[in-house]
Amino acid sequence: MSSPIINLSALEPLYLPHEMPTHHRVRAEKEGDPAKKVKGRRTSDIIIAQNLRRYVTEWRETDYAGASDTTRELLHHWFGRDHAIKNNEGDVLPFKYYFCQREAIETFIYLKELRGLDTLSGIVSEFGGENSEIAALGIDPLEDQWSKYAFKVATGAGKTKIMSLAVVWSYFHSLRESYSPMTKHFVVIAPNITVFERLKEDF
């Protein structure tokens, strides 16, 4: 059986993991040709995500205007300072969060603190694009009673770490901001021992 042919140029990174995406690849027009490198970030098919990206990017570029002191301090600590971690061999290595982790926690905080949006209908109405208000009216009120958020990132890109950042933000926001609606108490549920051990390490 012949070995698969791998286009090594397709494996070359277009940007560093902690940087905002600046390019993406698209299929070549002719089969067998290498994929084309296109300037700019790949557009998301999820209209709410695509619209939120623009707002969160603008918020980041204004140094988190309107955010509480606690929020700005944590975001600066996580993403504006050098960090180091110790690996299994005891070596100390530089560490930076992935950009997808940064954008996820920024988006969560932007929705909760800056926009005060706690319902799916509210988020759809604000960021759902054309006919968003009509779409928001179609959401079952029973499904919208509790605030629910999800982090949609690639497998292995650190969803658990994003969850831990959300917990830390909520805890210190509740502790330090007198008006805070956030909590200092959390329940984390793991489906098995393996995931539980991994959660303990990440948290």
C-alpha cells in the first residue's frame, strides 16, 4: 500500500498560537495544487460568533473600556505579562495562553459585565444579524430561564483552562466589586475519574 502524500507546506503555521489569526487557507482551484493562503481571518458560519468577534476585538483595542478594575487587572495579568510553567521533567518554560482561549474568556466577560446579557434571547437579539429580534422571540422562555454559556473551541485547545479562567474571574469579581452579581461558589461536575484528575490539574 502506497504512503499518503503530505503537502508539508500545508502544515506550516500561518501565525503563532497566542496571536490573533491573520491568514487562513482555502482549497486550491485546481486539484493537486497547494491550498491558497488568504490574508485575514476565516469567517465563522455562526453569525452570532462572527458579529461578536468584531465587538470584542474593538473592546480589546480600547484596553477593555468600561470594564471593572478587577476585570482589567485579570485580563492584563493573563494576557499582558510573561508567564512560566514547569513541565514533567522539572524544566521551566515560557507560557502563553492560546488566542482562542483569550477570545473566549474576553467574550464571556464582555457579554456578562459590559452588555449584561444573561439570556440566549438577549444575545440573539443583539448579535443575531438580520431578523435577529424575530429570531429572539422564537426562543422558548422555559429554555431561557437560566444563564447558560458554552465555549466552542477545537479539541485540545484548552476548554478546561477557559472554564478555570471564568471561575477565577467570577470569584474575584464577586470578592472585589461591590455591585457584582457574580458568585464565589462553584460546582464542577466530572463524568469519570480520568476527567476529574485532569480537571484538578487544570484548575
